[in-house]
Amino acid sequence: MRALIVDDEANIRKVLRRVLEERPVEVDEAETLQEGIRMIERQDYDAAIVDIRLPDGSGIEALKAIKGVNSSSVVLVVTAFASTETAVEAMKAGAYDYLTKPFNLEEIRVVIRNVFDKIGLQDRVRTLQRYADEYQSIVGKSEAMQRLFSIIEKIAPFDSNVLIVGESGTGKELVAQAIHEKSRRLNHSLVAVNCASLPGELLESELFGYSRGAFTGAYAAKKGLIEEAHRGTLFLDEIGEMPASLQAKLLRFLEEKKIRPLGSGHEVDVDVRIVAATNSLLRERAAAGEFREDLFYRISTFELQLPSLRERRDDIPMLVEHFVKLFARKFDRRIERIDPAFMDAVQQSEFRGNVRELKNIIEREVILAENGVLRWSASEASSSRGAESAPQDLPDAGFSLDAHLSGLERAYLEHALHKTQGNKTKAADLLGLTFREFRYRLAKYKNAGG
Ligand SMILES: Nc1ncnc2c1ncn2[C@@H]1O[C@H](COP(=O)(O)OP(=O)(O)OP(=O)(O)O)[C@@H](O)[C@H]1O
Ligand SMILES: [Mg+2]
């Protein structure tokens, strides 16, 4: 961290420097406005303390110069006498606070502590924001994705229901989130329910809630997820898997906008927007009578078709860069270069698992990378052949999934140990395992005679 003091009085510079240096800060000094401005043009300062009355001009000029270089620099101004006018002028120009001369040490300490608190907060917010933005941002500049973005922008603000259709891993959940965040419901909840994850009856009680004693085991009333989403968005993932009886009940809710929790005599008004997702051809299934057609039309006011990654290969390089950055930061690894052979290999991949598959490959390769170079490693070639492409690509005989996976597991364990010079705690960390888990897995191979 670096700070600048611009003041013509040596005594004052000395006191300010002493207080600043109570923290790990590099401090530079300037005696005149001109000297200050020269330094500002050469160097980026996190913080600055600037006297307003300088022999060759107004410190406000220095303040403006700093803000021009880095608008998040935190600047204090010093005024000789309490002239409110200059203080106001300084605050308008972006000063964080001001000190009036004469000042005592305690006063300076308090104000400077505030400055550093502010810098710390700014940093934290920036890091989190960058991580959140990158984690949730939908990457793509292909024509198909640009079209998708513009449709999302258009329809998000309205309450119309949206059905998102796309293969697994194409980003349906990300799109649902984007729709919620760009709607006027963003300050309320986005509640996600996976309709395939629970058997019908459980799903019903999760969605609609129940009152105490509604069924054996209902010891207390429970609010349903539909109600939890009140004034927000309800994301019904894999809606094609919803059992027929529940489809009827959902349709009734969509028509009446009221729910009655199981076993309850009362109806509750609920206002939700439905965003649903499916990876099956729901329209065709509805036409064939395999899904309620009336419900289909209710939920698909807009139908968004997400392109598969194969249909937008020109987005691959951008996605690779995006995920490399994301995982390098997450795992605190430095990746300086991507091996061209890696790019060739991903360009050739089938990506039946779409963006998720690409993301997983990069997560692994960021961990495995050596000397800052991201490569298409040997284990990658075998894992994408074995675990992620279509079954018809597999040899008919002599192929054991267990043997394959344990080979891969073992390679990872050994690699992690190698990277950490045999430190098991660090190796476990690297792989996202607890120490016990790591030791257990390692023992399996040791016992198997390796
Ligand atoms: N365009 C994209 N840009 C950046 N990340 C993406 C993109 N599309 C998908 N992802 C990432 O890929 C992963 C899979 O995306 P998501 O969960 O949204 O897919 P899905 O369509 O819901 O898949 P499934 O049908 O299997 O549930 C997520 O980690 C998501 O962040
Ligand atoms: Mg999903």
C-alpha cells in the first residue's frame, strides 16, 4: 500500500508520516503542488493527505489529479483554518474527510484509521464483487448467445412465465438467475426446486407446505417453497419430471394464485413468477400427451432455447479464459499460458456435457498445471473419453469403470502429494478433501500393493 503527503511544512509531514507508518504503508512526500502532481502522475496511491494551502497553488488540484488517476484513492485534505468553503469544495471534488490545523495526534489517528478501514472495505467489496460477477456471469459472444442476452433483457422485467429449454450443462440455471436479477423481483427470493429430485408426494409437501398433523410425522407446520418465493421467482428445474397429479395441482395454483397447504383449511395468496427449465422436448411431449398441455402453455409464455456448446464453438476460447481466471483465483494458482494443444483439444471435443463439462476440465487442469502452463493432460484425455462422452464411444469389452476411475483417483492423489512435497494436509486441501478422507483414499492404494 502506498500513501502520499503533500504539505509544505516539514513538521506536519513528519507527524503525518509517523501516524501513517503505524501500518505497513510506503509513504512519499511532496512539498509543493507541482512536485505532488509529478508524483501522482508517476505512481498510483491508495491514500493521500493533501494540504489545501500550498505555496504554488491549491491542494484541491492535487486531489483532483489523484482522483483522475484512481477514483478509489482515499484522500484527506488539511485546512489551516476552519474555512468551510474550501472543505465543502474538497468534499465535492471527492475528498474522503478533512483535518483542520492545528490538530492533535489522537485526532489524526482516528481519521487515518477511518481511511484504512475504508480502503480495506473497498478492497473486500471489489474482490467479492469480481468473484460473484465472474461466477455468475453468462459468457458468450456468439450470435446465438447475443440473441439470448437481448431476449433476457427484454422479457426479464415483466412477470410472464418463462420456460428454458436446453441440454444438460448449457446454463439453464444461470439464465433463470439472470432473469430473476434483471426483474423487479430481485429484492425477493429466487427459490429453486428440482422436480426430479424428490418422489411425488414429498415434492408436493415441499412445494405446497403443510399444517401440523397433516400426515404422520408432520409434527410442525411447514411453509411451502411456493410461499417462500412470494413476490420473488420460483425456479422449477426439470419440470418435465413432475408427476401428473402434481402438474394438475400446480396448474390450479397458477390459475388461482392461491395455495392451500396440505391439511390446512386456509388458502394463502401467493404472487410468484414461474421460470421453469427442461432438457427434454417438452412441447413434443405435451403434444403427445406425456405432459399436461394446458400446463405447458401456462408456463411457456416465453420459450428460451439455449444453444449447445457444439452449436457455438466460437465461444469456447472465451469460456476457457473465463474459467481459467475463475479457478486460478479460487485455488490461488498462477496460470500464465495456455498450451495451444489444449485449445486444439477442446476445440475438437464433443461436449455432450456442454459448458459444465468444459468447466470441469478446466478446474482439473488448473489444479494439475505445472510451471504456469495449462495443458491437456494425459488423465484428461482418458477422463473425457471414459467419463464424459457417449456410451457408444466406449469399447464393448474389457472396460471397467471402477478400474478407470480408481486409476484416475490415484493419479490425482499422487499428483497432489507430489505438488505439496508429500505434505498430506496440503494435498488434501488441494483436492478439496478432508485430511481423513485423503488418508483413507490413499490407504486404499497402499493396501492394494502400490
Ligand atoms: N454461458 C456460460 N458462461 C459461464 N458459465 C456457464 C455458462 N453456461 C453454463 N455455465 C456454467 O456451467 C455449469 C452448468 O450450468 P447450469 O447449471 O446453469 O446448467 P443447466 O443447463 O442447468 O444443466 P442441467 O440441465 O444439467 O441442470 C454451471 O457451473 C454454470 O455456471
Ligand atoms: Mg440445472
